[in-house]
Amino acid sequence: MIVEAVRVILTGGGTGGHLFPALAILESLERRVFCETLFVGTRHGLEAKVVRQQGYDFKTVWISGLKRGRIWTNLLFPLKMAVSLVQSLWIVLRFRPDVVVGTGGYVSWPVLTAACLLRKKTLVQEQNEKPGLVTKVLSVCVHSLHLSFEQSKQYFWRTSNLNVSGNPTRDNLEGISRKEGCRRFKLDPKNKTLFIFGGSQGARNLNVAMLDMIERLVSDPRVQVLWASGPRWYNDITRKTKNLSDRIRVLPFIGDMGAAYAAANLVICRSGATTVAEIARLGLCAVFVPFTGASGGHQESNARVLVKAGAGTMVRESEIPHGALEKTIVSLLNHPGHMRSIGKKAKFFGKPDAAKVIADDILRLIGPSPRKHPIAEVPREP
């Protein structure tokens, strides 16, 4: 049997916020055509582990990001840029892709620059409301640039290649009932579930803030807590909440985010682009606590889009010592109708078809499939 085939280079990573949209796009693309895929990342980014686990070919380049306030560490940066560009040119020449897709992070720059120099079809997907430097630099040469927010258009002078498609999220987030979500985490579906998480590695300041108020929150017998602490703080939080263990489920990491979201009535989280996109897709009520160290204030910008529309609430880290976070949580838990209203408004920002839209655009860029791929035909049952 002969099927259409495309050769795709995907690049982006460092964090899940750049990596998981790439995998969601690839998953949607693979539903349409046979893909020969190569992922290009760095040795130390999250992609080095996850992509290999997914079974895709993976190559690395030497690039790394600039470190704020670390002059000596940054001295090698120009050399790394030059070496990584040469590495990327060699990778693109050897793999001969039909399209190169980047989803942000510093590793995207050399790979997409190489693709532009070699006149390959290129596409960039930007997750944040305030685009990163790599996206801005590449926007003048890539064939197609997909944004997550309409408001992001203001940052680009070239508009002919702009598309607003949303931030791709995983399909497996949906389809789980609240009862089933609670069952998987041994929670009582009759109670209100407060879901706390700060990303795959956790969030120190958010954890400290929640520890300070957690006993008061669960003094309400109707409230229970699901807490993804991050591996680094798991033991400390477990020890400090052991007398509340019947009301709190603390885990170092939650892989089954679909079930966790399904169990949640209220989410306390950072406002990375992927988190905001997932919250919107599922129509959840969230209190966003932006990470102040995010470059360019990306997280606060992401949250502000929903907050302005009444589709979320935000508490800055600087406001936490004055009791703003606890007051916001208690107020929302005591007004379930208001929480539902916020969730409904959030869902207006959800883009469940984002990955499909981008996959369709990739195929448009490539045009008629330039190659065919033979696969074994599955014999029909008699």
C-alpha cells in the first residue's frame, strides 16, 4: 500500500510550554499523512527525555539561552550561536525536510534560520500573548506564523504571514467526568476540589504561599485539595500537611492532567501559555499567579487577556503577603455560581482545533505530497 508522506523537522523546547504544542501539532499531522519526523532540541531540555520516549528521532544543537546577571556564563553565547547554526545547516541539508516547524525557545532560532537560508518551507507557532525575541526575529522570513492571541498582532510589522489559531493542547484532556477524575485521585466528588500546581517542576513561591493558608482553607469540611508540588518540594509539603492527609492529596507530579482538571472546581496555577490554553479549552475557573521571573513578563500578559474579559482572576506574587490570594480563593469557593460564570467565559478563549488548523496549514505550505511511502497493508478479516 502506498500513502502520502512528508518529512518534518520540529524544533522547540527547554520547557513543556514549547514542547507540548509541537507534539500536539505532530499528532494532528500524523492523522492526515505519514510523517518522517526529526526533532531538534538541546541535550538538557525537557525535549531530550520526552521526545525519545515518544519514539521520534532526535538530534541536538549546542545553543543555550542567555542567563540574566551571569556575565561569564554568557561569554560563550556568540560561539554557541555560530556553532548551532552550522549544526542546523548540516541537519537540514541531510534530512531534506518538506517543512520545518518551530514552537519557540532559543533552540528554534538556529534551526529555523538554517531552514530559511536553505529556502525550506517554515512555520512558527507562538504560545504567549507577548511574543518572544526568537519569534520576532524570525517573523520576517518564515512562511507562516501562528499566534495564540489576537492581541499579539500588534508586535509585528509584517502581517501577511500572521494567523491566529490558538495554542495547541492535548486531546486527552477532555472526556473525563468529574466523578471519574475524583476517583482516580481518591477524592470525594461531593466536596469542592482546589487544584494547585505550578508546572511540571512545581513553583516554590506558590507552594510557600499555599502552605501558609492550607490549614485554614481545609477547615471548611466542604473543601479538599489536589496538589502537584513538584519533585523538589514534595517531601517538605507532605511532612507539613501530614495531619491533613485525609483532606489533601499531594503528588510530586501529575501526568494525568485530564483527570486532575476534571476533578477541579477551582485551579490555582501559574499562567504559562500552555496552562492558560488548557484552562480556556476546558472552561475552568482559575486564579492565576504569574511567575515574576518569566522573561518579558509573558505570564502576566497571558493571564491579563482572560482577566480583562472576566474569564479568570489574577493575583500577583507581590500581593500574596497582604492576603490577596487567600481572600480571592475563599471568595470564589463561597460563590460557586461566580466560579461557573468565570469558567464559561474562559471557554470562549478555548481553541480545541488549534493543532488541526496548524496541521492543515503545514500541508497547505507543502502542497501536493512530494513523495510516497510504502506501508504494509493490513489483511482484512474474512
